Amino acid sequence: MDKFISHTGTVLPLRRTNVDTDQIIPAVYLKRVTKSGFEDGLFSAWRVDPDFVMNQPQHKGATILVAGADFGTGSSREHAVWALQNYGFKVVLSSRFADIFRGNSQKAGLLTVIIPQEKIEALWDAVEANPALEVTVDLDAKNVRFGSEVIAFEIDDYTRWRLMEGLDDIGLTLKNIADVDAFEAKRPSFKPQTLPAR
Amino acid sequence: MGKTLSEKIWVDHVVRSAAGEPDLLYIDLHLIHEVTSPQAFDGLRLAGRKVRRPDLTIATEDHNTPTLNIDKPIADPVSKLQIDTLRNNAKEFGIRIHSLGDIDQGIVHVVGPQLGITQPGMTIVCGDSHTSTHGAFGALAFGIGTSQVEHVLATQTLPQSKPKTMAINVEGTLKPGVTSKDIILAIIAQIGTGGGQGYVLEYRGSAIRALSMEGRMTICNMSIEAGARAGLIAPDEKTFEYLKSKPHAPQGADWDAAVEYWKTLQSDADATFDHEITLKAEDISPFITWGTNPGQGAPLDGKVPNPADIADAEDRGAAERALVYMGLEAGTPFKNIKIDTVFLGSCTNGRIEDLRAAADVLKGKKIAPATRMLVVPGSARVRLAAEAEGLDKVFLDFGAEWRQAGCSMCLGMNPDQLAVGERSASTSNRNFEGRQGKGGRTHLVSPLVAAATAIRGTLSSPADL
């Protein structure tokens, strides 16, 4: 996973709530067995509309998605995170994320940042007035900056450390694998096993 | 102070706890399917890692599989590659798999309980958000993404932050014709699609205890639609009875030890929940969704809402967009809405009891003109059980299609899809835009409402017949 310290880029303002994972990447695109190539499916149903915000030339090249509340609801597909990353997004800002989507994003290195809805609105207004507006999302300083605005955000220290160091979660757990061995030695015999099949 | 049920299960599975870190949780069972696992196995291979516990892992093919001609090669080459990839990965890593055509194949959340490998007090994960289904047995079960699938394959653990707890009490007696599907749709409409975020939901109260295991699975299944990763119900005699005859139920002394432990899996009387809501069962009536998220639902007796009456600006905007997508006009009685396709199936309502309930309503009747109905059993064994009872004949005589097991039209990854503008009454779990096919319009309903709707051709309950 690439390290994430700070990112500066332009914004795609997505004024919609409850953007579910079927909108981010519809199921028909999930048949691939790789983690790449999902950018074609990103918001594919909405992208057929020439007026959809992603099709507007002034937002071309945006790397920060700013969306309404409850972003990423629905399925557990990590393909939604990959699709956003494959397209070029580094950060998603919203006032509320679905739990599984947020967990997936933090594993895959897409930064998801929660800021209050009024700040989301302010950012939408600012970007719509000036689409070239540069916004910085600083994980080190834990804030979002644009113009004279500085918006602090919270993120737990453990997740922040992992993202800033680009650490492999599995590698971290394997360091403590002796704890897993000890736990398994004490598991009750009545717990089911899938093998041998009955 | 006492503990809630989910806290007890949590404590029993903490492998490692350190200040400033999420707890490392042991995972008792890992369910796998073809869509969310290929990249995880690739990751293992790249890092030279093995599957730590193949004996706590099981795979089935469900999301992508056809429901017709399952004895022929899969026509779509991309689907075929994904299925073949799962089969190859299972073989390479020594994982039990139930492939298309196998008697134990089916939707992963139907297969686990019917094999009896879903048991109280377990931690269960799967790369699928409807893993919450298994909570019906008093297990802590939740959906994970592909990175976490890889993590569990490699370590049989997951680092997890402890969720908050919410009690959802449903007290009283349900009216005739009202099912567990109506309960959960009513709950989601009340707390919203984000209401459960960060929580484990515990469904409690006399109306929940009165439900069958199938009914409990339907409720827990849709916890994720309220934003909660997990929902659970304390195990009781019904749970033990259901498990007793299942292939992987503990045997002999292990059964007694298991039941003794399972009986401790109740929230303590003095436990406190972070949040608590109560619904009266008598207030719940057959429920449907009218919009494009599962929180946009209402009693079937009502009318399409007028967005202008919605105070919250974001909810109003969402309702306006939903009505445009759904092709509905405010004020239209729900029962006037014409349905093209009825879908009976999915991990929400594709179990034998669901098929029985629908068949009871349909028996001796004929399908409405210009309406099609797909009946897709949740597993090969559900299909066989239904055929043994003659339910297949009831459905076929009625004019419905009787298909092979799988996820099918719930998410339209296989050829079972809605066409643009086509409207469904579906016993599945999501009414998102395009969920059942690009441009398709979905109304979520119970099996009883699905059956009555297929008879009348418009959204209906058995009471309207």
C-alpha cells in the first residue's frame, strides 16, 4: 500500500446522499478477478447523462470526491474502492460513511475523511464557484484546507499511522501470530469445522 | 455491570488487546464465494502465504451462477472465468467448495445454516454484506471487503474496533399477514439507512421470540440496510431445535457442552445498550419500499409520498430523485402500481418457509396477464425440499418460473435481470437504482405480498384477494 501523508488536488462535488456501492460500481462489473480496470464502471449509470458532474470539463482531473451523507452504503464490494482509485481519486469527503465501505477504503489506501455537513456544503459552494480550487487533505496535520479555511478532522491514531506508513495489515498481525496459536489451543471442541464434510 | 450478547461474544474472541489498537478478533467461520475472493487469493500467492485454517473455511458459488441450464457450461466467458478461478483457488488451498450442480450449493447465507456450521456464539465473516443473516443464531456475523478476506485467510483473525450496541425491541403480536420482512422494513424506515452505523443491533422482544429461525434470518439479513454491519438475536430452544438435526451440529458430549454455553448467550438483565428503540408489533402492517434506498418504505395501504411534505432538505432531494427514477407520482395509492416482474428468492427470503408461504397464497390461482414471476430457491436443498412437498407444481401451475438456486435477480450479476423501466416486486434486500438490472425499478416486499401481487398484477397483500 502507498503511503498517504497529504494530498492536494481539485474536487468533484457530488451533491447526492446515500450513494450506494451499486451506483459506485454496478454488479455487472464485478466479474473481473483483478484489482484494476474498474474505472470504466465507476458511476456508470449516472455517467451516461452528459450533464452528470463527472462529465463536466471543469472537473476533469479531480482527485478529491466530496459527497453527501451515507456514502458507500450497501454491499461489501471492495471493488467500489478500487473503482474510485482506478479512476484517480485519492480522497473522499463526506459527513457520514457506511461502515464496510470505510473499512475497505482504509485497508486499500483510499483516504475517507468525515467533516460536518455544513463544511461539505461550503466546499461544494466554493468548488462550484471556482472549479480550479485547490484543496489539501493533510493526514499528518489532520485537517482539510482551501482558501483561508482550515477544517480539522478526526481519525483514530492506529488507522492514521498505518496509512501514513503504508503498512501491510496482514504483516502486522503475523507479528503476533503466537497469540493466535495460544488462542486456538484453548478453543472448545464443540466449535464446528468445515472439514471433513459431513 | 452486565454485558450485552454481542459484548459477550466479542470478549470470547479477543486474541489480543492493546491500548490504542483495535482488538484482534478470532474468526470461527469464513464463508467464501466467487465475487469477492479472487483478488484475496492472488494476494496470498504474491506474498507466499497459506490459508491458515482451511477447516474453518467453506466456499460456494452463488452470485454469478445461472439459474437455467446449470448442467451446461456457463455461457458468459467472464462469469465462467470467475467461477473457474474460485474452483482453482479452492483446490490449490484445500478449501471445501460446493459448486454449481452440487447438492449443497446455494446462496452462502442459506448454505451455512442448513449445514449447521452456523452456531450460536460464533464469529462469522464473509465477503458479503448480508453475512449479518447468521446473527439469527446468536452469532456475531458481519460482511467484510476483499482485503479483510485475505486477512482472515492468512491469519483466521481480523483487527476490529468494538462496535456500539443498539437494542431494537419489538413487543406484542403481529397481525395476520404481517411477516418478519415487514418488521425489518418498518425498522429501516424508522431509523434510516444510516441509523445503525457503528452499531451491532440486537433484536429483542416477544414478537422476535415468536418468529421461526427463517423469520429471524430475514430480519438479521437486512441489518446492513439500516447501516449496521451485524444484527443478532439471542439463541433459545427454537435455535437449538433447528440445529440439532443439522449435519455439522455438535455430537454427544459436545452437544451438551455446546448447549450449556449457548444458554449463557443472552444480554444480562442489567446490561445497558448505547441506544434502544421499541416498536409495537400491532402497529406494523404489510410494508413496501417506494424509493431507491431501503429506508424509503411505507405501509402498503398508503400512497406515494409527496417530497414537498418532507422537512429535511437532503431527504426531500433524495425523494424527488427517487420518484423520477421510479417513475412514480406523489399521491398514487401503492396498490395501483402495476408490477411487471415478481421475484421470490434471495438470502433474505429464499428459504423453504418463504416458498411455502408464497405457495399457500398462489395455490389454485393463475398469474396476472403480462406479469412474470421468478421463483429462485436459496439453495439446491431448498429446491429439493420444495419439490418433495410439491411446491414446484404449485408455482408452475400458477404460471411462475421454477429456477435453480443462486442470488439471481437480487443483484442481476447473472442473466436474471430487469429490463430498462421494468418494475419488480422483489423479496430481496436492496432497491438501489439499477440493482436488478440497468434502469430497473424495484419495490421490496415480503413473500406474501409478492404472491398476492403476482395474482393481481399490482402491489397487493393477501388481504386484497
